[in-house]
Amino acid sequence: MKKSTKTRLKILCIPLSFLLILAAIGGIGVLRDHIMGESYPSRLDEAEIFADGYSGHEPLPQTITAEKIWEHYNSPLPEGKSVKKALVIGLDGVRAEMLGNLKNPERSGILTIKEMGGGVYPIIAGKIWDEGFGAWSKEQKTFTLPGWTTTLTGEWADVHGVFDNSRSSYDKNPLPETVFTRLYKAGLLNEADFIVNWDGHLTNKNKARPFALESQSTQRNGYNINWTKVGIDWQTFTTARRRLEEGSDFVFLILEYNDDLGHRTAGFGNHSPFYRWAFAHGDRRAKQLIDTVLARPSYEEEDWLFIIVSDHGGHGWSHGKFRPVERLIFVASNKEF
């Protein structure tokens, strides 16, 4: 065999070995999830993942986030406060077990929120209306688009029409509106920002793109709501930080780190060092955004709601079904749920 051929084979062996390592780690994760099975909520409770009085066996509905945002803006201003504001950070594809890795509040957005007097609460993604019937159209899958649509509208797919990532009656009928559009129309905020980097939310016609019609409608009506599509998570973060510095009343963003690495490396779950890194990195970005708010000269006069929330978990290298590791996720808030 020629020397040049041997050299090429050695180079090819490097990525092949890496792929085999990823597959092995992912296989361990799949086996781990299979062994845990229905005991996943109990394991989270044993790890004291959630706030006192809350259990993985009795999670809150995914609709709760929109309800709490609406409640925040409609509640009386505390003494000394002159305006309501909110920062809602979506961490796409984060399983609830990752909360057990948090140790340092100085680097963690979630722990910073807890120290403000709030907590971390279990929520459930996905929904089946009639298991006996079993019709595909009756199931809200644990995918990204139905998850964030439920999070932002406060409705399940039987109302908003986004059952998975590819089919949506919402694309023809834009109701119900997101909570920030409803708040704007009610005169409860002056401006809002929706910032994402995955094109499925707004522009990709092959996806459900649940927010496309609403964004077009608000632009036609001259509402001060910015629907921003950027390229990568870094741009999502920097755009959100800039809008917080400029004084937006409501900033919502989604960081894709965990979902991307769950699909592309060793799978979803604490077994994967890549997935752990993604969670730590996203949580650190959340901390930096919260710090941006705390540094605002007018912060002491503002009543802020901070939320960090996931949309679904994952199993192996994917998600969409109804295993506990896919459905049981979390929301963290500086105000009690």
C-alpha cells in the first residue's frame, strides 16, 4: 500500500472513531432512558429538582407560562415601580434532569432566578385527547413548534392547531395570538421582541411556521412588535441583549444549543458531555441577559418578570413522542407559580 494511501486512511479513521464514540455514548443514553422508564419523575423528585411542594408526578400544564406572563402585566405595580417588563428565555430541547447540574449562582441564570425568591417548576409538554381513538391529528407531539406555540399562546394544539413541526391549521387561521400581541393590543406594553434563529418559526414554508401570519398582521397594523430572525445562537443572544439595553418592555428569545447538540452528537440527556455543555452554556447566556437587565439605570423603578423555560425533552437523538423524558420539562421564574 502506498504511503499516501495509508496517510489518507489514518485521516479518515479520526472522524470515524469520533462517530463511533458518539454512537456508543448515545447508546448508553438510550439504555439509561429505557431502564428509567416511568420512574423518571420519581428520580427528579429524589434529586430535589423542583420547588418545595411541586412534584414531577403532578406537573403544571405547558400553558402556564403564558398565563403567568399575562398575570404579571395585569397585576398592580408594586410600590416604587413605574412600569412592567419581562424577559423570557427559551432553552430549546432541555430535559428537566439537567437542573441537577447547577451549582454556581454567579454563572447560572436559573439559580439567579431562584435567589430572587422564585423557583423551578415541573411542566408537561405534549397532549393526547383520546388514546383509544389514537388519531394522529389528535396528538400534540413533543416537537419544537407546538411546544413554543403552547408556551406563548397559553393554548393546546386543539385550539392553536400546531400538532407537530410540519402541519398547522394556524398557518391559515392566525388565532389565538401570542401573549405579547394580546398585551400590546390591551395597552399593557409599548414594544415587544421575538428573537429566534431557526427558520421554522417564521419563514420556512416546509414547517408549520406558527408565528408567520401573526408577525405579518402586527407589521401591517403598525404594532411595535419586532419579529427577528437571525442566523445563530450568538446573534440571538446579542440581539436580545441590545434590545434589553434599549428598553424593550418584553423580550422573548430561543437558544437552540441543547436541541442542536442532542440531535447532532451523543443524544439528549445527562449522559452526553456535549448536551451538558450546551445546557451550561445556554444557562450562562441567560445569566448574562439577566445581568444586563440588573445593570439598567432604571432597573429599580421597573417590575421585571424573569422566566427560563424549555419546550420539550428528548430520547436518544430525537423527540416528538410521549415518553417521560420527552414530556416532563421545567419553567424557572423569579415570581412564584
